[in-house]
Amino acid sequence: MNNFTGDIPKGFGWFLPKLQNLKLFSNLLNGTIPSFLANLTELTSFELAYNVFTPSQLFPEIGNMSKLENIWLPCTNLVGKIPDSIGQLESLKNLDLTFNSLSGEIPVSIGNLKKLVQLIIYDNYISGELPVSLGNLVNLRYFDASQNNLTGKLPEKFAGLQLISLNLNDNQLEGEIPESLVSNRNLEELKLFNNKFTGTLPASLGLNSNLDHFDVSSNNFVGQFPSFLCSGKKLTRLITFDNRFSGNLLENYGKCDSLYYVRIFNNELSGEIPISLWSHPRISHFEITNNNFNGLIHSSISKARNISKLLISGNHFTGALPPGLCGLPLLAVIDASGNQFSGYLPKCMSEMKNLQSLRLQENKFYGEIPSRVSSWSALAELNLSGNKFSGEIPTELGSLPVLNYLDLSRNIFSGEIPSELVNLKLNIFNLSFNNLEGKIPLGFSNSLYVSSFVGNQGLCSPDLKPFPPCPETKSSTWILVVVVICLSFVVLVSGFCFVKKKTRTIGGKTWKLTSFHRVGFNEEEIFSALTDKNLVGSGGSGSVYKARLKTGQTVAVKRIWVGKKKPETDSAFQSEVEILGTIRHGNIVKLLFSCVGEEYAYTVKITEKSDVYSFGVVLLELVTGKKPIDPSFEENNDIVKWVTGAAIAPEEHGSGGKGSNLEHLMDQKLNPSCYDYEQMEKVLNVALLCTSALPLNRPSMRRVVELLKDWRHITFPATDQ
């Protein structure tokens, strides 16, 4: 790994005939992969991965390199078809062509590579069917052709190979899984998700192997849920969502000690969950939503000490939530919505300090929200809508620091709306259809909140229509009188103190902060102009110089007298500054200060969303290498408008490749590789979300962190980007 650039020298092909290992991976080579390398007939290892080569085909002459055992060419901008001549490399053990733009079909000749152990071609545009000749690769152990455009069925002979890993996810494969897959005793990893497979899985699948990772999600499988996937006691990830599996979840999965990740939602599974699964000590993620499960959450769930996400919505569970949930130290997300739960919430739930999301909507819960919920310091989402909760809304909810989703609608809450809720930075807020009464807090007087309060007959507001105005009471009138008297007294006393202090003050002055326009010069340019040659005149507070900047602009510079100032001198200078700050003259420079969200201009209110905007601008500067106001932008343009305009503009860089129209925005001084482009584009996308013109469309900083960690799920607001 170095930083070599340019073409591969021709001397490699002509003067190194006995070269056995060519390893130039992770450099900055940007020519083509030259065909003269085929002259290296003694070469056994050919590694050019992770370079920025010009898009080119893999040269057909590669078939002459008969001693090759290892070809490692991921991320090398390969296009076109895999040459048929590759089938001549009978010594080849490893072929890795991932992260390229290869197209066409897998050559039938690959079936000649009897020594091949690993064939990795994922993330290309390869199409057609899997050739039957793949079944001849008797030594093949790792096959990954995921994220391509493959069609057709899985060949039976190929499925019977003794593969350790078979990855075919994200294609368009169809048909049933061959029974021959059961005979594979080496199989540890099977990923078939995001295809069009149908039918039932082989009944004995997993019985003879040590499956570790099993993912057949997002297909059209039907029939009984597989029974023997953990026969080898090694299964860690069980993922079957978005199919039509039926039947019960068997007890043997509860006894699968290695299991820690379960996602079987959106199927037709039924019956009760085995007690051993509720109490499983290692499962971290348990997602069984949208099935037909029933019964209770067993009290033994208190033993599930490793669980962090419990997602069981859209089933037919009944009974109350067991108090054992409260003692689970890692539990962060509970989604039990859309069931038939009832009863009170356990009081101990207020002690769940790590709880981030609590979704219990559309059940039959009743009673009050547990007191002392101020300990829910990590809670971001609370949805209790569509139940029978009653009592008053706890004022402590208003002190939760990260709560941004609050839905208590369609219950029977009573009393007044706590004014503390105004402190929350909410994206979703709904208290509709309860029995709330009294005045709507002033912070919710915006018309955007009308739908949040409808269906509460006792609410009133002087500002928010269509709610009726609140009636004035004698007590409120007396309170108003007392407040006015107190304020008047404070104003009189403050005025007296101010006048008295004014008469005693000799030199003390109050500073006034003023925002200015941006300047294009620095102190060195100014200091160099302070010479007698540039002296214009002198006044009571200093001398004035004429300075000509590098930009061609001429400014006036005032140099203040140093030494002990007299009060009258300071007063004269203060008056002069105030006059210069208010008059309009061609030589008065206006400076622009800071970068802040656009809404500040008309709301004069700084919020967390303003900080998010500023963070977005910083991200744009880092990725593009531009300043917020750059000479390369058009007039009246800034970095946000410049990047946004490019993001929504039509693709200008051709088609057929995997590039983005954002690539030309990135700072080329960084010499980004194809991996770097992917990461930089991720940051650009997050920055665009942060600098959305509408504050409501900007994510919270917590969400920004999540997006930077999991960039594939970034979506843009349709309203302004």
C-alpha cells in the first residue's frame, strides 16, 4: 500500500518474465489494466485491488497466465464481460472481482477450474442464469454472487457442493431450493434474501450442517417453518422475515444457546412463544412482529439479560406486561403495539433508565402513566395512543432531554396540559381525543398544533383557532393587577438606580454587539498600509489611513491613539463609531458574521435545529473543500445553495456506471478512491439533510449520528431538497 499513480510501467510485462507475485493493491494507479501483463507467465498471484483505474475490460490474454493461483481485483473499475479464457487457468484457487461494473453472464468455462476454492463476484451487473458447470467445482468452498442481476433457478448439482458459504442475496433468482442442499455438511452461511424463491424449504435443511448465519428473508417461501436450523448448535442469526412461513416456533430454538439475533416478522406463524425463547439469556434482537402469535409474555423474560430490542407488535398477545421487563439492563426498545394487552403498566417501568423507545399503541392498557418518569433520560419515543390510559399527563415528561415523539392520543387523560411539555423538541406531538381541559400552553399556539389537540372539548386558547377563548376569572384579574404593580415597582427602582449610576460613572460604557458582512482581508494587509505615505488625516481619537487590498478594494483604516484615554476622548470616539455605523457610504465595509440557519432571519430564535444547520455547513466545507462563501459560486450563492443545486440536477456523468452526480462536488485534493467516494457521498447526503430550508425536516443530532453510522438508510425530505 503506497500512493503510486499513473500507468503500470510497460517494463513489468517485458523485463520481468520470471515475476511470480504482482501486488500493487491500495494505490492510486489510474491508467488501464494493461494486456502486456499477460506476458508474466510465471505469475502466481495477481493483486491490483483498490486502485482508480480507467474503466476497462479484463484482458482476454489472461488465459495465457497458466500458473495463476490468485486473482484479486476488487474495486478496479472493470467493465464488460468476464473473458471465457479465464477457464484456462486450471491452477486458480481464488478469483475475486467484487465492487466492479462487470456485466454479461458467468462464463460456462469457469466450470473447468477444478482447484477453485473461492469465487467472489458480488456487487456487479452480472446477469443470466447460474451455469450448470458450476457443479463441477468440487473444491469450491466460498461462493458469493450477491448484488447482481442473476435470474433462473439454483442448479441442483451446484447446491450439493460442500460449500461453507453460499451468498446469492439481492438477485432475481426464482424457483424452489434443491433438496441436494441438505447433503452439504460444511454449510455455515446461507444468504438467499431479496430474491424470488418460492415453495417450501427442504424439511431437513440444517440437520447435517453447522449453520451459523441463515437469511432467506424477502422471498416467497411458504410452508412449515424450518425445524433443524440449529441442529449443529452454532446458529447465531435467524432471519426469515417477509415470507409466508406458517406453523409454530419450535422449542428447540429456545434451546439454541448460540442464538442472539432473531428476525422472523411478516410471516404467518402462530401459537405461543416457547418459554425457553422468552427467557433466552443470549438473544439481543427479538423481532416477531406481524404474525399470529398469541398467549402471554412469560414472566421468565426476566432471565433474558442480553435483550436490547423486543419487537412483538401486530400479533394476538394478551395479558399484562410482566414486571420482569423492568430489570432487563440492556432493554432499549419495546414495541408491543397492535396486540390485545391489558392491565396497568408496571410501576417499576419508570426505573428503566436505558429505555429509548416505548410503543404500546392499539392495545387495552388502562390506569395512569407510572410516576417518576424523569428517570427515562434516554427515551426518544413514547407512543401510548389507542388505549384506555387515564389520569393526568405527568409534568415530568417535559423534562426528558431527548424525547422527540410523543403520542398520547385516543385515551381518557384528564386535567390540564402540562406547560413543561413546551420545553420538548418534538417532531411528533399528539394529545388529541382525550378529556383534557384548560388553557393550551402559549408555546403550542401555532396553527401547526391544531391537530394535536382536537377532540378535547374542555381546551381553550386565546390564539389557537378553532378552540374557544378562555374565560377570565376574578382570581386571574387580581393576579394580573398584582403582577402589573410589581413590574411597575421594579421598573421605577431600576430606573432610579440607572440614573444614579449614570451620574457616578466616569468611563464605563455598555458594549453593543453588531453583526457585520464578511471581509476578504487579514491584519497583515492592514498593518502594511499604516505608513506616512498613506496617511489621510488625524482626529481626536486617532489617525486615518488609506489602504488598497489585494482584491483591488480600497478601505479607510482608523488607528486609535494608544496610552491613557480621557473620558471625553472615549466619548468622542464612541459617537464617531455610532455615526459611521448608521450612515450609508461607499467606503463603509459591511461584514457578515457567523453561519446560522435560514429561519433565524425571520424568527430571531436560535434552536437545536439551527445548530444542526451549522453542523451541516461544516460537513459541506469538509467534503467539498470550499468556504461557506466562495468565489467559485455564482452571485448571491453560498455553499448550501451550490451543493443543493448540484444534488437535484440531472446526472451529467454518463450512464452505466455506479458513480453519483455528487462526485464532482468532492474535494479532489483528497485523491479519493472508490471506497472514499462512497463515504464522502454519505457525508454529503447527511449534510444536505442538516441544511434543509425547513427546520422541521432537519434531523436531530442523535439521528445525524445514526445516519453516519448506517448511511444506506438516508432519505431526503421531498419538500425542499
